[in-house]
Amino acid sequence: MYLPPNLYLQRKFAQWAHIHIWLILAIALLVLAGWLMEVEWLKKMGSPVASMNPTTACCFLLFGISFLLLRSGRASLVTTAHLLLGLLILIALSRIAALMAGIDAGIDSILLNKKVMAENHPGRPSRMTFNTALSFFISAIGLLLIQSKSEKKQKAGQLAAFLLLLLALLSLISYLYQTQNFFGLISYIPMALNTAICFFLTGLVLLYCESGRGYMQHLTTTLSGSIAARVLLPAAILIPTLFGLIRLWGYWEGLYDNEFGVTLFSMVTIIVMAVIGWYTTIALNKRDLQQLQIQQELEDSKEEISAIFLNAPDAIVVIDREGRIVKWNPESERLFGWKREEVLHQQLADIVVPPELRDAHRKGLQRYLSPAESKIIGQTVDIWAVCKDGRHIDVALRISPFTLDNKGYFIGFIRDISEKKKTDKKLQQFNEELTRQVAEKTKEITDILERVTDGFIALDKEFRYTYANKKIGDLTNHDPSQLIGRNVWEVFPDAVNTPTYAAFMKAMQEQVYVSNTDHFEPLEIWQENHIYPSANGLSVFIRDISERKRAENEITRMRSLSETLIDSLPGVFYFYDETGKFIRWNKQFEKVTGYSSEEIAVMHPAQFFQGADKEHIIHRIKEVFETGSGDAEACFTTKDGRQIPYFFKAVRMEYDGRTCLLGTGFDMTEKRKAEEDIKLSEQKYRLLFHSNPMPMWMLSLPEYKIIETNEATLRQYGYTREEFLSLDIFKLRPADDEDKLKRYTNRNFRGIHYAGVWRHQKKDGSILYVDITTYDTHYEGSPVRLVLGIDVTEQHLAEERLKQSYESIRELTEHLHNVREEERMHIAREIHDELGQLLTVLKMDVAWLNKKLSPGPGPVSDKIHDLLLLIDTTVKTVRRISSELRPSLLDDLGLLAAMEWHFEEFQKRSDIKGYCNLPDQEISLPDSVKIGFFRIFQESLTNVARHSGAKNVEVELQKNENRLILTIKDDGIGFDTGDSKRKTLGLIGMRERAEGMGGEYCIEGEPGRGTTVKVSVPLPLEELKTE
């Protein structure tokens, strides 16, 4: 799914990432200065609890330098960055091993040993803590993953960044709330305040540096959801933290007790929810205003279509299925001499068809109506026509059917082509010129192999190079031209007797296609070879897959990391098979239950529960194995008999050929207390429910029975209260939708859910379109589903009518574009053939006169010389105008040749440097798509030359899966795209062309940062089948 990016915000995030890195480096350097000069404030940043260890400061320097090296864009520095990150991982693992296994190498006390050991915090020196070492490990791994090109690895790296932010945020909040227990949770040594700040900044750096990919791309788009998330996420962190601090401060100062503090916190939550609801109301109002604007634009489009019909340069005639004239535009009056009032409701054959051909015309009309003979529809045919004054003229007729108000019509576009007949004799000259151009372009095909991304070599039967592209030179560090004629095994003797050598020999001897993967040590690359034999030798494509191999090795290291992450989860983690045998669990599981790992290994999951909870858990486990996922709430029974309320979430998965269950659990003690408080306010919400003007009702879960409703619902559906409460909720829909509703119904507790627009049936049988939103909550101690159903019938029907009308307008617009292109093609050929020939004859006559005049300089000789130069300039101008109207290359050689030629002409005329990357082979496209694509390309380059002020422009045309994508990017002054939508008709025309081809048109830009145009259209089935 494509998400429109906010490029400005992504660039800002990248800048913030570098600012944060420099801030981390500054803090680390200040800490080192504090240790050297014994300045306590620099070591602790005012915190009385702990100082940052010197080794910790050096680790932050390693991370910051590695980040700057990786982001520099220089390949030579990447290895250095990886070595520094490897050193950082080694330091972190060494310290973790020291804290967990007692293997203390003293790596964190190497720097300033005496000062470090002399500074104690509650009886212990300032050493690197477990959570600090773990955070460094997560930081290094996260940076390596985020710099990868793999989407999955980038997401894993961003998850590591989220975990790092949580660890740092937990420490910072604990400092803010003056919490001491947290710091003793793992190592009993507190994490320094400046260390926690640096880790928080590190987490932000990892998220900001690649904000356009992975999970972060959902926060950096121009969509409303992203904008809301960028506002709500900081608020979700700051508001609870702030009000939590206020609550604690009031409690510490004795302003109120703990219970009132909880009540105050709940009240704040209610206010925030009300604000969110108000915001949603505003957003819906904006959407309604946009729909009104669309309706106004539709009316404007109808007026434009009428203007096009009345001012079209071609005769346009609309007839019904009996051949009677319904529409007759002014150009038809001019061409045939008949006024509109004279021909309306007359037979077209009686008006424009010569008498001797009218019977044939009527028979042809009947064939048009027959599906078996309807091939003429949509085609252009040349026929004779008769004018009012009896003149016979040649016309081109194109007939297309359409339906209006359920009636069939034909629209005919008629053009006078009398002059066209004269041009047929000149086609022979044009074909000869085309042959010459093809010969010139043949040479350019040789350059195609230079643009492929893989290395390519051609070998003769003696394994001597006959061709090598530039990519081979990059891979082998050899000049491709120096390889021609040399034996491949003499150039690379180390490759003899390798798998690649055997593959080459097999392909040559057996004349079969061979592919292999091999590691060539002298060049330190992994290569993937595709070898195609022929009678004259081998053609070999060589791809560098070193990065992919390194990624596979990285997977092995990630498995070790996953074990560490499982044990560091804040809740319980468990993994067992269908028989209930535990396969994996984390340390938190042992800590909560009180059982040892040996005891858990032989226990069944149901043994951790008692009474009704045990039966409930057994049922939910069975449901997960049947449906694939599920959740449950139950009380964990510990080894010493305590019962702890927990919420469990589990999914089914396959592991080693067995069906297993993977789940997590979280302590619900605090949530249960909050639920008790919520029950006290149910009476107030019941009043709000019944007095709400919106239709609302409640369904019991999981029974799905109607248990409550309000008056607005009864008014909307026409039932009495008793009738509605006894109604089966599935009968509220039409019979056709009942099965669909049952399939989509989810009776699990799921919170807020937008179900979309559904058809409902009132008591009197009439149909409503209702926008459904549900919210799962608890009512009188039982789970219920609160349903809000808003009647949107009028809005839904209006949208359907708008879609149908807009589609008809688009089809007519597309047809007019095609007619205009045909006219431009005709004019271009007339100018090129007629005027070009006349200028050639004129030049020959003037040259003849020049020879006949007396030799020697003189005013007449000079004037004739100037005249010859003027004729040459006129010939060039005629050719340029003809090419701009309709490039002959577009019809003769295809889209790619026409685009390449036009781009070269653009560079010559505009002095703008450019780069054009086109596919190697011509793409088979319908004429309408080729023309539309070329016109968008032509108009975009014209805009660049006229308005952008750019010095460079890049053009790229590529096939991506089943779409053809054109990208044009310049470095000019840019513009505000919001203003362009209201003022620039050229952009609207390009967007209409793209949508008429079934594609998309997107233009992005901002003042001072250039403009990017992207056009994407689907490839035809014929082209997809050839791939």
C-alpha cells in the first residue's frame, strides 16, 4: 500500500538525528572532562545518585562516530564504522557477562581506574550497570539493522529503538518521580541521569535517521492519521507523565490522599477522550465540505464539456440507434452547410451520404448494431460525403457508442480529409527517411548493455572476451576495453577449478543454461552467475550478492539476540505445543509463578489456574488452536497460593512440524482497581446513553443479544422498545446481507472498531445506509458492545451518483484527447511533407539562380547567399514545429526513442543538464497510452524549462511489477503544490491524462527544494505476458 510521504518532515527528522548525535558526543566529552578535572556536576549533571562511567562515555563516542561514518555516504568508511560497532558490542557483552556470570574482565574500569574505584555509591564504585550494557548492545544492533536495505531488518532495528526508548524513558521517569526501587531491579547500581538522557537521544536517532521506511513511514506521511499520530504520541508521553508528577506532588505535599489522586487521574483521562471526540467531529465536518466542493467541480466540468462540443475543430454528430440526428455542432454546419434546425431528427444518411450510397449506409448501420459485425465501432474510416450544395468531399469518420439515460447513441467525429489524399503519394519518401534513421539508431542499441545493473561479458569458444560492460570493470577493477581478446582464465587464474569454472565448462560443452553462486576470494565478493551458451560462445550476467550473504550471516546473530529479548520482556512469555508441554518461557514467568524451570518443564498450562479460571483457560487455549489467536483474563495461581489477575494474549504457529501456542501475559492488578472505579460512574454514562441524539444500542458478548437501546434508535428504525429488545440483531439487515454479517462478526472483546457502512432494514421494510462504530466495554459487570449507527443514506446515494457522472465525463475527455492527437499528427505530416518539399524546391531554384549569375561578389550575390541561409533556417524551423506537433519517432520507433530524442532536444534548447534512464527494450503499449505518456513527459519538461529555474533534471522510466512509472525530478525553485491545484490548468490536464490511462499522477515540491513529477500507469496484459 502506497503512503504519500512528507518529504520535508523526513528531511527534518534526518537533520534532528545529526543534531542529537552531536549532542550525545558533547555530553560524553563533558563527562570525560569532568572525570579528568574532577568536576562533579559534569559527571552527574546535577544528579546526586550516580555518575556516568568513563567507559560509558567512550562507548557513546564509539556509537556517535559510527553513525556519522555510516551516514557520510562513503563506502570506504563503512568498514571502519562496522569495526567500531563491533567493539561497542564486545564491550557491552563483556560487561553483561561480568554481571550475569561473574566473569569480570574489568573493561569498564580500564579508564581512570583509581578515580572510578574511589567514587562509591552506597558502598559500590561507579561501574557500568547491566541496563547500561544492555542498552549499548541494543543501540549497536539497532544501528546495523536500520542501515540495511532490507525492509524487515529496518523494522527490527526500529523495534530495537523503541525498546531502547522505553528503557531510557523508564529511567528518566523514575528520576522524575524519585523512584529508587527500579535502579536496584537488575544490578542494584543506578543508571546515571546523563546516561539515561543519552540513551533516550540514541533511540530518537535510530528512529529519525530512516523515518521514511519501516514502521516510521506511517508517522511521516501527509495523511491525516500520521498528522494526528505526530500530535498524539508526544501527548501520550508528556501528559500522563506530567499529571502523574502532579498527582505525586499533591500526595507528597499532603494536599490529597492516594484515592483522590487516582480519581483526579481518571478525570483527566475522560477530558482527553472528550477532546479526541471533538476533534473527530471537526474532521467529519471537513470531509462533508470537501464533498460539496466536488459537486461544484462536477457542475463546472459539465459546462466545460458543452464548451468543447460547441468549439470543437471537428464536426461532431450524435445519432440514435435508428440513425436520426440528435446533436449537430457548429463545425458540422460549416462543413456540410446544413443548419442545426434543418437536420435535427433527420436521417444522417439523407443529409451527408451521397444518394447512390445511402442504401449501403443503412445496411452498414444495422451491422454496427450487431455484435458479430461491430469491429468498425471505435475505428476511423474514410468515406465520401455530400454537402448541402451538392459538393462531394472526402471525410474521416470515427463512430463510438455510448449510453445516456439507458438509451443507446452513437457519436461521430467527422474531419475533412480531402487534402490528406494528396499526401499518400509522399509516403515513399518518408519510408526511405525512416530507413536511414533506423540505421543511425542501430548504433545506439550497443549502449543498452552499458546501462544494466549487472555485469555482462561475452566470451568466444576459446573463452576470450569479446565484450565487457562498465559494471564488469567496477566488479573486477579492470578496464573493460583492456579485457577484449584476452582469455578469462589467464586474467583470473585463481578462478580455475572453482565452481564458476565448472559452470562455464558445463555450459560450453553441453550447450545448456547454467547458473551458480560462488565466492571469489581475490576480489572478496560473492557472485551469482547466469550463463547462456550459444554456438559462438557464452553470454554471462554476473551479479554481486555480497550484501545478501552478509545479511544471511546477520540472521544467525539475530537468533542469539532474540533469546536475550525474550528474557528481558516485562511480562510473562510462554511457548508450548498442542499437548501442553512447555517449549520456552522467560525468567519473568518463573519469578511470577514461583516455580523453578525444572518444575515448569513438566507442568501443564492449566495447572497454573484454579476453579472457574481453569475451565475458562482450557476453553480459550482450545479456541486459539482452532482459530489462530485469542486472549483471556484469569488469575495466575502462584506456588505459594497467591492469585494474581493477568491478561493473556496468544497466537497459533507452526514450529518444527508441530502446532504450538505462543503467548504473553501482563499483570492486571492495577487495571482491576481502575475498573472498580469505572463501575461507580456507570449511572452517569447510562444517562448520557439514553439522552444521546445518535442511535445507540448494546449487545451482550459473546451472546450478541440486544440488551439496551435509546430513543434515537427506536425513532430511526420505527420499532417500539419491547420489539427492538426482542429483535435478532441479524434480522436488522436485509436478507441478502445476513450471511455477510455473520461472516464478519467478531464476538471477541476488541475495544473501539469502525465497521464501515452497512445496509439496515426498518420495521416498514425500507432500506437505510448506516455508518457503524462499535466500542467494547463493561456494563453492570459484563462485557458488552456499544453500537453507534448514524444514518448516511442520502450521503451514500449522492456519492454513487457522483461517481457515475464523473466517469462519463472522464471517458468523453479521454476521447477528445485522442481526437486532438490525431489532428496534430495530420497537421505535422502536412507541414513536414508539403511545406518541406516546397522549401526544398525553392532552395534548389535559388541555388540554380546563384550559379547562373556572374561570379564574383556583389549585392545580388550576397542577397542570394542570405536567402539560401534563410531557407535553411526555415527548413529547420518546419522540422522542429512538425516534431513538436507529433514526433515521427513515436509512431515509427516507439515511446522510448521518442522520449530520448525529445530529452536531447530539450537539453539543447534550454541549456539544462540532464540524466535520462530508460528501459533497455521497447515497451509494447496501446497508441493512446504512448501518446498520453509522451505528452505528459513533454509538458513536464516544458514546465521545467519555463518555470523551474533548474540547472539539472533527472528522468527515469521503469517497469515495477505490473506498472510503468515515469519520474521527472529537477533542482529548481520549487513551488507550493496547494496553490498549483487551484491555479495551474496544465497540471490538471496531465493528471486527467494519467487517470484516463488508468494510472496516477503525483507532483511534489516546495519552494527552494525543486519539484518531482511521478506518473504511474498499469501495463497491458500483452506486455505482462512477455515478461
